[in-house]
Amino acid sequence: MTDETRLRVPARAKASLLWGLVGSLSFLVLVQAYHLTAGSFLGIWVMLGVAASVGVLTAGLTYLVRSRLAGNRSRNETS
């Protein structure tokens, strides 16, 4: 594959997708801890559905908020 035929994903979108993945996996870890301590199982489809929702929400929010946070950081560094 040449460089011209590859799909180029902007750094902002890639970072947001990775944060969405981190959010989904973190949720699944918390659900597993709940299952181990409380002993009640919520159901695999419920857990996967909520984990997917958490991932999409996390990715979307980080995509939208990143520019504001980057703006605040550069403003704080100059003062």
C-alpha cells in the first residue's frame, strides 16, 4: 500500500477514539468488579450495550471538549 491509498485519520479523531476505547474498557472492568462483589449478573448484552454507549459518549465528548481544553492549557502556559 502506498501512502496515497491509506486512510488518514486526523490526530484529534484518533485520540478521541482511543479515549472512547479506554472508557468502554474501564466500564467493563467496573461491571466485572460489581459482578464479583455483589454476585448478580446483569447479562452480557446489557453490559456490551452500555459499554458501547459509554465508548461513543466518551469519544464524542473528548472530540468536542479537546479544543476547549487545549485553548485553556495554552492560555495558562503563557500567563
